[in-house]
Amino acid sequence: MPSHSPLLTYERESIMLSVEEALKRILAAITPLESVRLPLQDAFDHILAQEIIAHDDNPPFANSAMDGFALQSQDTQHTPVRLKVIGDIAAGHVSGQTVTPGTAMRIMTGAPVPPGADAVIQIELTNPSDEWVEVLQPVLRGNNIRPAGEDIQKGQKLLSPGDLIGPWETGILATLGYDHVEVIRKPRVAILGTGDEVVEISAELQPGQIRNSNSYLLEAAVRKAGGIPTRLGIARDTVESLREKLNEAITYDLILTSGGVSVGDFDLVKDIMQEQGEMNFWRINMRPGKPVAFGHIHGVPLLGLPGNPVSSAVTFELFGRPVVRKLQGHTRLYRPQIEVIVADGVQEKAQRRHYVRAHVSLEQGRFVAHTTGKQGSNLLTSLLNANALVIVPEGGTQILPGQPARALMLDWPEVETLE
Ligand SMILES: Nc1nc2c(c(=O)[nH]1)N[C@H]1C(S)=C(S)[C@@H](COP(=O)(O)OP(=O)(O)OC[C@H]3O[C@@H](n4cnc5c(N)ncnc54)[C@H](O)[C@@H]3O)O[C@H]1N2
Ligand code: MOO
């Protein structure tokens, strides 16, 4: 048993940061990771770390946009007109023949336009036979020809460092022949559960024990945020056990712990942070999730999330997710906030700012929030079906049914500024 030591000064001085101040301090201490060269197929969803310049034109050669006949447009001024078919060009083949006045060549979509031809007529507007084609209407010069460089010109800059590689960018990179690209690597995130009562999820529960749900929830949330999570198991409520686990964790880019950050006798995460690094801050004026500790051990950022499952989930969304994104080189770090109508209202007695789990949907042109029921920080079911956090301002505010409030949209794309 530990001695019931008096509270440390930092614990007594109840400095509670605002959410904004805490986020500012955390992100100021985070810098994007270094870049790596990845095969294109692995670069999806990474932030680009190089300029992308076209080394060739695209399309690389003038080609046909239709299946039909390559011809000289001047031959079609008076239609119908019969032209002699002098050959075939399939996509992927280059013809050695030249289209001369009075002749045409059968051509497929994507095939190079033969020398001499200045237009293509689609097959539907002709009466073809083996040797001859009857062209039924005049064709303008350039008709159905996709010129070289129509899409991309050699030397053109297409993507810049900081751009996100999605499916469209991948298509561009592939067409330009970038089989490898320089991207910011993804953070490896160590996840550590703490507490003597916490056991593996497959364990038969003994009296007083609970399953390590936080580590699994956080693992999924880290993955969703684009990080590479590893669960390092559960540290016991002893300094030795925590030291041992954290010793492994310091080989990662970010450490997330859950539990052990409050003021109980066994809440040791803060102590270890002070012993092996430094603690930047410890308390935030919010609910759920007041005891969030942030600092470094051996130079690795450590975000100590509260043990209560909902507190852990909500504080990861608010603080952990932006960190994981910033490490990846993203500049859009924050979920957007919008105004919603709170259908069922929220009564808030605590003085802290409350992030109430809710489902927001568009109802007759307005965004309406329905809270997810009881909101205790131990009630995991309050997260089910939640796609938003309704923000009840600090100071014991009450939001009546039908009144407006701001909501943080958990399933909307991130924005650059925290509103
Ligand atoms: N005297 C005070 N007590 C508490 C305060 C306070 O200000 N003064 N704050 C309360 C608040 S708010 C929260 S949140 C919790 C956070 O405490 P800890 O982060 O130290 O977490 P624990 O005490 O270790 O655990 C809290 C709760 O969560 C369960 N837990 C822990 N780890 C897991 C896990 N991996 N998976 C699932 N559930 C977990 C644990 O069993 C406890 O029930 O402190 C309040 N107390
Ligand atoms: O911050 Mo605690 O998360 O209110 O339960």
C-alpha cells in the first residue's frame, strides 16, 4: 500500500486550463514527423512531403476519343463522301501509315492519331465496309482528337508538400509515373491501460475487476485518426510496473495512457512524468475529462487520459486526435463546430464546460441534436450513436429544449481553426 502522502502542490493548486489553452499548449509541443519514401500504393492517406512535377505530357501523344475513322477534315466538306480505308490502328499500336486525301484509317479509342489525319469521326456517323467508309456528315478539324498535353503539360506543378494523398491524387501520381513518393510518416502510438482493477478483455472477471475497454477503444480511435496503434497491455498501480511499461513506450512517437491521472493514492502517471521528463499541465475545465495530463517522458509526448471510459474517449477526440493528425503533417486538425437546436435540452449543474454526447441530423433544414441519454463519464452507452458533442458553456448553463447550442461534429471533415 502506498503511504497516504499529502497532495503535491500542483495537485492542490487547482489550475484548470480552458480546453482552448490546453489544446494550444499541447499542439505547440508537437511537430510533424519526418518524411519517408513509400511505394505509391502505400502512400494513400499520407501527407505529401515533396513537389510533384510532370516529367511528361498527359496524354503523352494525340489520340482518338472515339472508335471510328481517322481522316482529313477537308475531305468531308461535301457529304456523304466515300473514303478508302487503308488500315487499322488499335490502342497501344502506332501505325506507320499516313492518311492522305481521300483515305481514312479505322481507329480505336485511345489509339495514336496517325500522321496526316486531323480529325476522327465516330463509327455511328458512317457506313463502313471492309475497304471503304462512307462519311455521312462533315467533320471539323480536331474533332475527337485529344491532343498531347491536353490534361497535363511537361514541367507543370501538380501537387505540393502538405497535400493529402487521396484516390484522385494517387491517380495523378500514377499517370505521371511516380511509383514512389516522399510522404510524412504515420505516428506509432503506444497505448497503455493502468490500474490493478483492469484486466485483459478475455479474462474471467474476478470481484472488483473490469475489462480493459479503454485500450481497445483508443486503439480504434488512433487508427481512425490515421495513427498506427500498439496496445502495450496494462500497468499495475505501482511505480515499478508503470516505469517498466513506459520504458517500452518511449520507443514510440506518442504515448497514450488511460487512468491513474486523478488524485487517488494510486494515480501515478503524473508522478512518473515528473520523474522521467516534465509535465506541462494536468487539469482542464471540462466534463467529462477534467484530469488530463500532458507532458513528455524521455522526449516522447505523453497524453495521460482519464480512466473513466467516456472521459478517455472524449478527451482523445478533443486532444489526442489533433496530436495524431499534426504528427502526420495535417494542417486541418479540428472537428468543425456548428450551431444546432438541442431537441431535448441539457441541464448542467457542474461549473465545468460539458461536452454532451448527441446525435445531430438535418431535420427540415436545421441541424437538430438529440442527446444520447444519461451522460455519466462511466456510461459507455452514452457514446453509442453519438456523432456530435453538444457544448454546454462553463458556469452551470442550462439549455432548454428547442434552444440553440454549439456542437462539435465528430463525423465531419476537419477544419484549420478551432472555433
Ligand atoms: N478526489 C477526486 N477524485 C476524482 C476526481 C477528483 O478531481 N478528485 N476526478 C474524477 C474524475 S472527473 C475522473 S475522470 C476520474 C479519473 O481518474 P483517473 O484517470 O485517475 O482514473 P482511475 O481512477 O484509474 O479510473 C477511473 C475509472 O475508470 C475505470 N478505468 C480505468 N482504466 C480503465 C480501462 N483501461 N478500461 C476501462 N475502464 C477503466 C476505473 O476502473 C475507474 O472506474 O477520477 C475521478 N476521481
Ligand atoms: O472528468 Mo471526469 O471525466 O468528469 O468523470
